[in-house]
Amino acid sequence: MFRRVLCILLGCLALAAMAADESLSRFDRVVVDPAKTSIYIGSVTMSFSPATRVAGVYAADYTAKVFPYFFMSETGKLFLDAPDETLRKLARGEVVDFSGHGVSSSGAERRFEGRATPTDATSGKLKVHAFVSKRIDLIFNMTYRFGPAEPPAP
């Protein structure tokens, strides 16, 4: 009898663990819409490839286009920390802060910080700070959505 109860209990725990993992699987991919911010006599447009989450870290390519200073434009790779607890907070509709780093194609290190504010279960708003240098901090207001990449609505 005890053995049956123990097996049932262990089975329930295993199912609960699988359900928890499945609930986070919807966060495996995130799409961030491009955004623009102003700089002195110009603007910077930041865009990201769809980011995939592996081992608690989102990875994506980024492109920063600087107008009219095209020679200051850059591309690179972005890595944002996204532990399970942070994603659970988003799923509950809570605002979360995040941080990460980037490496430009020329090898320059970039620091990224931000805040995600959910608007529903699969999307929300982002405020992203891209630290270009000790004196230059670019702020982008963006939107995000979890799931497969979809073309933007016309």
C-alpha cells in the first residue's frame, strides 16, 4: 500500500515538474519590434533578430543604424539574462528588470539594461538602455511578443 502511494506521489510530482517546464516553453522565442531614438542632429534605429532562449539566456543579433552618421552604425550579438523566475513573473503580469551584454562585430563590448511591462500573456512593452560608452546611453521604447516570428501588421 505504501509503495503504491509513494509511486502515485512521485508520478504527480513528475507531472507537475513537466507542466512547469511546458509553461515556460512558450517563452523560448521572443520577437522585438524595431525602435528609433533621437541623438544630437540625428537618430538611431535599433532592431533585433528573433531571440531564442537557451540555458536561461536570450541570444539575438542586433543592428544599430545611425542617421546621418552612417559610419557609426554597427551590428553585433546580444545576450540577455532570463532566469525561469523572471519569466514566471512576466507570466503573472509583473514588471521585470533585465540586463545583459552585447558584442559588436568589431569586438566592442556593450551593456544593455531594461524593463519589460507585460500588456497581456504573450506581449508587452520594453524600455531598453543601450550603453554605448561611459557618456552615451541610448534609450529605446519597444514592444515584444513571445512565440514564432510573424510579419508586422500593415
